[in-house]
Amino acid sequence: MSKNGDHEELKTLAEDYLRGRIDRRRFLLLAGAAGFSVPLLGRLIRPAEAANPDLLPSDPISPYEAPITKQRVAFLKTKPFKGVTINFMAVKATVGDCVKYHAPHWEELTGGRVNVAEVPIETLHTQIFADLASGLGRYDAYQTACWFYGDYFVPKEPYIVPLAPYLADARYSYWNPDDWLAPMRKLYEWNGQVYGSLFDGDCQALYFRNDVFTNKDVQAKFKQKTGYDLPVPPKTMQQMHDLAGFFTGWDWNGDGGKDWGISLHAKVNEQGFFHFLTLAAPYVISPENKYFYFNPETMKPLINSEGHLRALEDYVKFLANGPREEIAWTLGQGWNLFLEGHAAMEPTWGDLPTLAQDPKASKVRGKMGGAPIPGTTEAFNPIAGAWKKYEFNQVGNVNGGTWHPVLSRFSKKKEATYDFMAFMANRKNAFFNSTQGWTGVQPGMKWEYLPPAGTSTIAEWEAQGWDAADTVQYLDAYYANLTMPLQEEYLRIPGAAEYWHELDINISAVLAGQLKPKDALDRTADSWEKVTDRYGRPRQKALYQASFT
Amino acid sequence: MAGRAGRRRGGDEGGWFKYAMLLPAVAWVVAFTFFPLISVLHFSFASYVLGQGITGYVGLQNYFNVLTSGEFWHSIAITAAYVAVAVPLEVVAGFLLAWLVSLGAPGSRVFRSILGAPLFTMGVAIGYLGVTLYTDQGGPITGVLSWLGIHIPWFSTGWGGILAAIILDVWRWTPFIFLIALAAIGSIPASIYEAAMLDAGSHWQIMLRLAVPLAWPVMTVAILLRVIEALKVFGLPFALTSGGPGTSTQVFSIADYLTTIQFFDFGKGSAMGIVFLILVSAIITFFFRQMRRNID
């Protein structure tokens, strides 16, 4: 271990193993033969798990869990939740289907029963908080979006309970919050305590047609039109605009019809505003400013700043590079355009590359490119009220629902409910979730990424039906985004759904030509002021500041 | 006096039994009309925050906020436009179809059954059906129109969205008018038609000069019911456009739903409901008086 050669040898072996070129047995054999100790190798393979002497790689008692603790093996033998029925409110969408998929497995192991009530996304917030605010507490757990979090903490006693006591109990299904990537973990916490169990890990990245972007003829055409080499991937917003314009209006996929530069979706109430939030981040967030929504000292909205305005004006320009109707498209409609091979780029969630792996629904398997959202060379600091030039200003994000279960304080079956939540968070199930398109789940844990960032292997992803090249593009883009030093803040204060709704409808009005960008953002700011006053400005301010800790 | 005494005697007939018979109806009205109305009135003077309940009473502030809110009046204008276009189209189409069927047009029996189907379908279901019918990604309506060289931006413009919703509303509710009109036309004695046939030159003239005036008392009730229903429209436009793009298809019910149910602003949402109730009551009262005058 003292010689550089040893380091290199170990590094090469580890990379071969983690990239799936050699299996676990051969890695241990070769590395052991080279003089490295088995405990060291074990830590390299799964650091957190290797440190836990009670953790077994798997056990026949639970074919659905891996790893599993010795205490849990004993616990499951008792069928601990026989006769217990829990009620789980889930989103009527892919992530809800995923909950339904796991329910019978958990029932088989524990003897318990899960009633999964599916609620459409547009009424989910209402249903959850009607159940909680009325004190009915008919549900033991809710599949929540992260922007609901502030609302759970409005009452003196929060509506949801921290998971620490359950996490400390080895009888429950094993998962480890330390495995989260830092920005993802923050979404599952409030004031430093974990309230949600691992499920989803959303962020928006830029997905593009790698096969088309790297085509020599296309590259020559692009250079002829713009005067510079086609950037793979685009680094700046300007390059992204150039690419969107370049790929619009001609048949670059060879099917005889005209194709598009970019696919977006912008129907109101369908999460389309996340596109704007994502693309606007590098216009506002910079090394000098981390605030996107409010001035933390006054709670005055920043949304109508010059930076936001320029971002919105640029966002509108993208519209000309996609079908006009996309302003009324749902998320799935936006994805379809890309999956059918008619769009060159789409800034969206990881569902897109995941769905692209299904040959029945996709014509782009093996053709995916992925990258973090492009940056800018100038950003506006809305607190200081000034623009500043940067060599390159790029911002990561965790935009999206990051849908996951939280445990109701009204639940009378907290143990069983947590056990089901933990069961879905167990590595075997969580990895399955994030590799399947139909689950709507994306990776948020370190072990889901490829080395050197994480410990999963291409072989593991290929075993779930992934194309090797797509896997690398997807995971590298996702990881780069989530670990970027600058991150866009995520709005989690009470009323977040209402703040975002006001932004959503006003952006939609701009895209439909009913409002000018400046008017739309001013209106949004006015509405936000009213929402803040209604919830109480001092309290909102305190919670906004707390949401950064 | 005799008349009054007689009425009083009549009023005593039945004793407690008639009150017992009335009790379910009274209980229903108290539970589902009176109590909610009082509750809405109560909330309309309060400030409500999710998780904290009523945090204080604000007098007429919620009403002031509603009456000075551009969004509220915008939703009223959208609703009024919706009703003003959809209901007359349904009345005209429903009556014409009923007239054609009453003339014994070929296939009218089958047509009568088919026409009634949308009436029994949920507005939300029709809204979602509309999404698939109008979509530019293989929607049949858009496909046929494109084939004819017509491109209507159904969901990417405000007027396109409201037009799409009105077309579906007309499709759904025309059968309602049709069924009532068919009954009204059928109730006119055949002898009157026979006499009219001798004087009038065409079925068109008989319809305009005979069937319409004679069916009008019944039709006014149908129109009134449709106006009330159309003012409350929610499921169809909500499923079809979610009120967008922007707020261009945000009828009153959607605006009130978002305020009250989605964002838990019970104070403002209740005030919106009360203001709308007053507006609608005034319109309906005026409309009803006009109709009665016409009938008289």
C-alpha cells in the first residue's frame, strides 16, 4: 500500500470491478493476491455496509431485501405485522405504481397489509392536508413532493414524525441515510432531522441525441451555420440556444419529416414551470448569491429581478424551437417527442433516459447524451441589484418532486408503516426502482452511481435492461449536476405550492402571448407578497431562512 | 274570510304526520344548504391558514380583496362567455334535432339513443377524452382538420382552449335540451300541426311559428337549468386545460377551487363564493322574471 504502483494496481482493479469488467469474486481474488486485506476490500466495495457487523449481503428469508440485518432476519420469522393494515396515500402516477409493486412483497414477508390509495397529482396536496388538518388521519403515510414540506411544519406539533428512532432499530429493513448525495439528503430533512425515507431523487439535466450531435455531417453543417464547432455537450445557454435553433425545421433523423431542436412541456398544473426554474438558475444564482426566490431579510420576492426577467425572455425563445402546442403539453407528451426521435434536446428529469431504454416506447435507446444544465457567463445578483460577469457560471438543481413517503403523526401503526417505507428504501428495491422507467424513480444514493463517485457497476445497470453507453451518460450527468458546488435552492416553505402555482400560470400566459415577461413576473411577485402576508411574514421569513440549514 | 278560514282548516289537516313527512326534506336543506351556507359566510369574514385554522377575523377584508381582484373578475368574464356561447348553441341544436326526430326522420329511433349517451358521462371524463381528441400528437379531431388544411391551436391559445371546452360542453348537454324539447314538441296536439300544415308552406315555418312558441314555456325551464349548470362548470375545463394556458380558461369554479381547496385560503375562497352566489342569484332572478313575463 505504500508504493504508488500498488495504488495504481488497486485503482485499476477497482475500476475494472466497479465498471463491471470483472466480477466481485475475481476482484477479491486478484486484489487479495496482490496483498490487499479482505476488510479493506470489503470497505471499498460497500463502505457503510462493511462497517456493520450485523449486516448480511442477503438472506433466504427475504428474497426482496439486500443487504439485511441479522436482527431483521429474526424479526421476519415472527411475521411481525400479521393482521396489521396500513393505509398509504400515493400519487396516481408512475411513482405510485412503484409503491403498489412493492406492497405485496412486503405483505408476503411481514404478514401485514397495505392499502394504497392513489390520488391524482393535481389534488394530492389538497388530499394530504385535508386529511391532516381535519385531524382525521385516515392515512398512515403519504407519498409527498418535497415542496409540501413547509406545510407539514406549520402546526406547533408537525404533521409528520422524524425517522431517527426507527432508523436506529435494526429490526426494520436496512437503509442508510448517509448514502444520500448531500443535496438530495437535504430534501428529506427538516432542521437536520430525516423525515422521509428514500424513494425518488429528482433533478433536471440536459438530455440530447448523442448520435446526432457526434455525426460528422451534422457537425460540419453546424460549423458552417454558426462558425464554431458543435459543442458536445453544450456548455452555455447561448450554445444551447444555437443548437435548438440549428436542429429546428429540417430532417436530421432521416424519417422524411421536419424535426425540432428542443422538447418542453408547459401545461399549467403539470410541473412545466420546473423547466423555467432550472433554466433560470444560472442567470440568478452565482458564487455571490444563493437566493432565487426571496430576500431572506425581508421576504420580498426576487422573482421579478432583472436576472429572472432575462431568463424568462430567453426561455420564451426556446418555444420557437419546438412544436407550438408544447405550451399545453403534459410531461409525458414532452417526453414522447424526444423518445420518438423528433427532438434533439430536452432539459428534464431522469425519467427520459430511463424510459428511453424501453424499445417499445423509444427509438433513442443507445443514442442518449446527458449533461448538466448549461451555464451562463453573466448573472444578476438580485440582493445587490447588479449584474456580474463570470468566466463560467453553472448551477446544479434538485428541481422536481423527489417523491417519497413520510410518516403521519396521527398514525396508530407507525412501526408497520415505517417498516414498509424502509422496505422500499432497502438497496435492492431502491436500485430496482431507479433502473426501471415505469417506476418514475431516479437515483439519489451514492451506491447507485458509477465509480469513482459511487459503487454500482455498468453490469448491474445492464442487468436491468440498460444500454451501457446510455448508463454512463445518464449517471455522469446526474452526478455532475447533484455535486456541483453551486446549487439552486429548493422552495420548501409553507405555501410553496401556491407560490409556484402563481409562477406557473403567469409563465404559461407569457408562452401563450397573453402577457409580456416583465408583467408576468411583476404579477407573480405581487401574488407572492399576498401569500407571504397571509401565512405571516415573520414566520415565513424564519422558515425560509431555516430551509437553508 | 271564508276562504282564509278554509285555508286554515286545510292547513290543520294531517296534523303531525305532514310535519313528519316534511322532516327529511327540511333536514336535507339544513344539512346540505343552510349549514354549509352559514359556514361559508363565517369563513368569509375570517383569516384561515392551513395547519393553524382560523387565525382571526378580518371584517370585510376578504370581500374587498375579491372585489378588487383582477383574477376574480377575469374568471367571471370567462364563465359568462362560456355560458353565453355554450347554452344558446345547445338550445338551438337540441331543439332542431328534436324537431327533426319528431318529423320521423329516417333512423331517428337509433339516433335518439345514441344522442343521449354523453349526457350520462362525467364532465371530467369528457375533459380527459377531449385531451386525446384534440391533441396534436395523433388526436383524431386535429388529424381530420389538418387533413382539411385547417390548423386550430386548441390548447396553445386562450380562445382555442375555451372553444375546445365549449364544443365538448355542447356535445354533452345538447341531448339534455333535445330530450326536453322532444317532450315539449310531442305534447303539442297533433290537430294543431294538421291545421298548421294547411296554412304553412313548410316544416321550417311550422317549427318557427308554431312549435317554438308553444314549446317555449317548457324550454325556458330547460334553459334556466342549463344556465345554472353552465355557471357551475368545473370538471370538463379542469380536466381539459387545467384553466390554462395562463388563466385563459379559468372559469369561476376553477378559480374558487384553487383558492379554497388547493391553497386552503378558506377566507378569500368563501368570499368569492358568496359574491358569485349574489351575482348568479341576481342574474337568475332577472332571467326568471323575463321568462315569466314572456310566458304570461
